[in-house]
Amino acid sequence: MEAVEITSASQEDAEAILHLQHEAYQSEARLYNDWNIPPLTQTMAQFLVELRANLVLKAVSGSALLGSVRARNDNGVVHIGRLIVAPAAQRRGIGGSLLRAVETHFANARCFELFTGTQSEGNIRLYRKHGYEVAHEKNLSPGIALVFMRKLNEHP
């Protein structure tokens, strides 16, 4: 496999990223038995608004899109979301590389925050491995709860 390069995404990447997002979130939909989660119902118009308002990074190898992540800095708190990796490329360090790239981009932030479902053990394991700790949980419905995780920046 070729080296993975992480760069800023552009509007030309929007269709491929949104397609990968729908592919990557199928496992979450199955886990929670809910195919109406926001990453699966997001439209291209909604994604283009996010692309203009947030840092959107992509991970590529050659011409293949392998992952993406979004982040925005809100007064020193960087909110990270929609960290996705192509199912066939998971467990190769791409998710961790995308997290580190966000942290590097926002090197002066006070902290980094993200969330995932409480049943998404692989995601939680990845975030813990990279220094994120559980801050709190929030119930969305009887069967779905989110865990919010935070990492303080050691060098703001």
C-alpha cells in the first residue's frame, strides 16, 4: 500500500467524502439499528456548508480516498466530528493520523472534544488510545446514548 497523505479537502472532494461517509457509517447504523442517523441523512448542500465553515481533512493513498475528518475551533475548544475511515482501510492507523493532523492544525487550542455512541467500542478505544477521556454521557433516546470525550492540549 502506498503512503497515506493527509491534506485539506476542497469542494472537488465533496462528493467522494460524502459517499465515503455514507459507506463508513453503515456499521454504526447496524449497531444502533437506526439508518436515520445524521451522517447517513446529510445532503450534499449541508455538507458543502460544513466544508466552507470547518477544517475538513482527507486521507488519501494514491488516488484512493481512505478517510476524512471535520473540525472547528470555538474559542479554543476544537470540536472534532465525522471521523471516517473506509471500511477496507480500518485498523491501519488512518483514524489516529487524522486526529493528530487536527491537533497539529489547531496547536494553540485549549482542548479537543468529540463524541460517539456509547456502544461504539472501537471508536472509544481509538480515542482513549490518543489521550481522550470521557467527559460525560447524554441519552438521545431509550436505546441510544452518546459519550463525549475530551483531550486537554498539553502545549497551548
